[in-house]
Amino acid sequence: MPRRTATMLASTLMLIALLCAGVLIKVPYAEMTPGPTVNTLGDARGDAVLRISGRKTYPTAGHLNMTTVRVTGADYRMNLVEAVYGWLAHDNVVVPHDTLYPDGKSEEESTQENAEEFSQSQESAKVAALKELGIPVSTRVVVSTVIKGSPAEGKLHAGDVIKTVDGKPVKEPADVAKLVTRHTPGEKVVFTVVPAADAAAAEKAGKEPVGDDKITITTERAPDADRAMVGIQAGTDHTFPFTIDIKLADVGGPSAGLMFALGIVDKLTPGQLTGGKFVAGTGTIDESGKVGPIGGIRMKTVGARDAGATFFLMPAENCASAAADVPAGLTLVKVKTIDDAVKSLEDISKGNTAGLPRCSAS
């Protein structure tokens, strides 16, 4: 066999061996890629994403698209070839597996956590949108979770409305912990609550929950500090003056909050907030209307531009990283609050884009 032929054959066999090894070798990385976008003003799988009843709504036009990121599952282990391809691909990001799934979380645990965050983002979006429009929303403190095996188990339940602790009114979730920790472990604390079932029935009827059940619980020492605890986490719930349903399957996490809130504002106000333009965006939102940062921003800007967006609303905190590599034809607009976003949309709809608060890499 000629030397040249033998060398080529050996090189080919070595390349095949390396490729096989690359496929077999598993690496501790996960991949993020651009996911689908959904117009909050439109339909998804035949159902309206936002449905409002009991209040006058107005026709909308254009797009207010929420954006998503696809990630490899918690139980999936990339091989070396996939990791190298992901590193080389412009629109993909390869990150350490623990970045997406810390503390060894399973895929089921991660999915459940994302679903809870998504549900909370919807609630916050409704509150923020109505506050932006000056529509009153009743807020109350509730039991969010009860720790298994804690003193509160069997006495308090998720959804119970907490009215007082030791006779002192509760206005914010943080008030509950402050009042409980005034005790020393082993002392009794008295909760005045409206049971969850009664609260749910009142909310369905659009009324304020009424009741004053007294629940006495003996505190115990917290496992991480020398303080009293009963074993609950407090949160907030609301009574809305009309019904707002958000329906979107197979999406998780809190980052759609801003776009849900803007969709609600658009449907409840005359005129077209976008002026028929294609706007996409991302960002968490709290009940006060503050917009917070999110992960996977590069993937979301790419997904937005691929879907046809020309403007992208995003948290100010994400601006520097996103502006370092902006998809062609996409204008990044930074916002800190829902009010910022509404004002920017009004300018976009009128064509007054020169003064938009654009993102920069600095």
C-alpha cells in the first residue's frame, strides 16, 4: 500500500475513532437555544392567551410577544460532540449543567418550580396592569405553604387568609414572621384566619373574604437559627373587580410577566398600544410594576427577531449583555417599570422612535 494511501487511511480511522469517542463521552453541560414566541394579544393553540370578562375591552392590533428559551432537560447529558457544536453555533449557548439545574434538582422538580413561578408571574402581571390603569385591586396576606411536620401542619392550610397574629393586624407577608419571632420557641401564638375554602368562595363571587377563626399554635425553634417558627410561608392573594384569564401551556418561569401586563393594559384601553407594530419583550414584574432581570436574554432577542419583531422591550439590568450582540433589525428598548414600557409603546405606535431609551453595551 502506498505511503500516502496508508497515511490517509490512518487519519480517517483516527478521525472516526475521535468522533465515536466524542459521541460516547458525556460532559456536564446543558444547552440553551431560542424558543418560540407567543403574541399575548392573540391566540395560542386556538385559545385566546388573554381573556377578560366583566369589563369593557377594546380591539387590539400588532404584536406584544413574550419570548422563551429552550433548554436541555435536567436528566439529559450532552456528549462532547454536541457541546463543541453548541460552543461554535452563534445562536446557541452551552453552560455548566449546574447553572440551569442547581443543587441536583430533577427535571420534575425544576418543571414544578417553573410552573409555580409562571403562575405567580401571571398574578403579579394582573395586579401591575390594573394598578397602572388606576383600577383598585384588593390584596390580602395568605398562607402560601405549610412545612410538613411543622407545628402549623393540620392547623393552617395553603390559601387561609391571615387577618391578625396575636390580635395585631397583618398588612404584608413579612408582618407574619415579625410577629411570630417576637415569641421564644415553645410559646403559643394565635392566628386569626379566614379558612381557604371560604376565601376561595368569596373570591369567586368577587367579594372580600369574611371570617375570624382563631388558631393557636405552639412555636418551635427554627432549624437554622435561635428563633421561633410555626412552619408556614406567607404570601399575597387578590380579589379582582373582574375576571382576567391567562391561558398558555408548556411555558414556565417568571419572565413573561411584563408582556402579560402590557397585553392586559392594551385590551383594557381604547386605541392600539403598539400602533400595529411587531413588539416583543421579556422581564419579570412585581405587583408594584417594577420590571426585573431574566436569564437567557441572548436567546430571547434572537427568537424575537426570527419571529419578525422590530422592537424588543427588556429589563434595564439585561441591557449591557444583550447590546453586545444585537440581532440585525432589532431595536432594544430598556424599561424599569410597566409605566416605562407603556410610554415606549406609545412612542413606537406614533413613530417617535428617536428618543426611545435604547440599550447600550456600556
